[in-house]
Amino acid sequence: MSVPWKQVLLDELVQRQVLQPDAQARLQFEEDAPWYVMILSAIAAWFAAMMLLGAWTIMTDASPLPSMLAAAILLLSAIWLLRGSGAFVMQLGLALSLLGQAMLVFAIIELGPHTGANERSAAVAALLLSCGMLMAIAGAAHRFFCALIALVSLAVLVGNNPLLSLYGVALAAVAVCLWLARACWAASRRAALIRAVAGASTLVALVLGVIGQPYAHVASWLSTVATDAGRLVWLYPAGAAIVLLATLVRLLRDVQLAVRVAALAGALVLIALCIQAPGLLIGAALWLAVFHACDRLWCVLVGMGVVLYLGDLYYSLHITLLAKSVLLAASGLLLLVLRAAVIAPLRRAS
């Protein structure tokens, strides 16, 4: 580990007693595997896991009780593998963990009648399993997927009703708060766990930005019918506006009052323009938060999510194409004005 900033980070972690000196010595001489080795290891690990699943299915005819036993064995094996080192071992542990969780959930579904209550029981099981596996010692990818499964399970438990919009807004608010507070938890012992929750909350909030819209075609993609679309119309836009305003207030708390007022006034105009596309407001709040947290990966991912949202917005039917064009053009001009009136003076002052 010869990169200067990494060495400074290790020294800081040792000084705060987050990292032991022997662990620091191991990390200094440890090198990450090349990206192509990671890809090949992932392919080999998932192939091995699927071969195990196929062999078990052939021997047991996919009966629920034997599947639950096999899932428990896979989960215990995954916990043991995730404590090890090496690209293939970590990828195999991830594959066995996700496969074991899926097998156990599907076995629970097969045990009962195919009703809505049984689906909720499966969601509860998936939530508990993913939360338990999230606490295991593992890499970043495993923690992220476990957090993602937990949040998706909560969305299934909420159901397709107005609470789903509130859940999406709450997730966006949680993600924004976690990213804005990254300086407080980055050096803590739970930093990897918190980052996984922040990333999963960001991703699910972006996805719910589309599902929370009163579009009939989006609901049909997920085999759900937006029966409460009339009540969803105002819940999600109002929540998205509050999240964006709260994010700006937090980021602008140390700037001059005139700049703060100008930025908030511009944000209010932007909210008025994007009230028919509240997913853009959520995307803006999340992007500001991850940019403040200096996380390059999530800056790119949130940007890609906003682009996909714009693609969905283009084909939606709740507003006309002319209104969409005017909305996007006016929003772009407003952002340019804010950049010239707010950002440029701050750069000159600094």
C-alpha cells in the first residue's frame, strides 16, 4: 500500500484505535486483486454455487424441509468463508450466502398456501435473514446486498399503497443523512455497515422514485396495480421537496445569508418546475449528499439513476411531451443561473 492517502488513513485509524497495529502491518503489504481476477473469481464462485443447487435439487426434488436444511448449511458455510481472504473465497461466500437466503425464503413460501399472507411471511423471513447476515464479518459487496435485501423486504411488507411513497421518501432522507454525516462515522468500527446501509438506501430510494409515480405502465412492469394513485399524487412530491430543501439547508448553513436565500429561492423555483417529476428532486438531494461525502462510485450511480428516471419520464403519459420539454429546459436554465449567481461567487471568495 504505497498510495500516500491510504497510508495517512491507516495511521489515523491506528491512532483512533479503530485498527490494531498488526492489522495495519497486514494491510500495508496486502494488494487488491486485479479487476479481471475478481470477475473470473465471481463467475467461478457462482458457477460452483449453482452446481451445488442443481445437484441438491435433483437429489431432493426441491422439497421444502430438505431445502431449509440445505439453506442453513449454505448460510453457515458462507459465514465461515466470508471470514477468510482471497478473491475466490470471498465471492464463493457471497454466492452461498445469497443462495442460502433465497432457498430458505422459497422453502417458506412452499410450506404454506400461495396467499398474500404467505408472501408477507416470506418477506419477514427475508428481512430477518438479511439483517442477521448483514452483521456477519464480510466484505463490502456482501454487506451491501444484505442491506439491499432487507430494504426491499420492507418495501414488500409496506405494499403497493400510499405508505410506499412515504417509505421511499423516508429512505431518501435516511440516505441523505448518512452521506452528509460520513465524516462522523467514516472512522468508526461500524463504518462498513453504515456505508452498506447508506448505499442500499440510496439505490432503493432511486428505484422507488419511479415506482412512487402515478404511472400505470410502471406499476404494470412489477405486476402491481396502483389503486391508490389519486392519493399518491401529492405524497411523494411533497416529501421529495422537503428532502431537497432540508439537504440544501444543511449544506448551506455556513455560507452567507444572501447566498443561502438565493440558493433556497432557486430551489423553490426548481421544486415548482419539477413537481410533476419528483424523482428528479430525490435524485438531486441524493447527488448533493453523495458529492458532499466524496463518494465517486455513488456519484456515478446516482447520476445514472437520474438518467434512467429521465428515460422513464419521457415515455410517461401523465404530462404532455411539450410540458416535459419546457420543464427540463427551464430546470436546466435555472441550474445554470444558480451556478453563475451562487457557485461562481463562492469560488472567487475562496
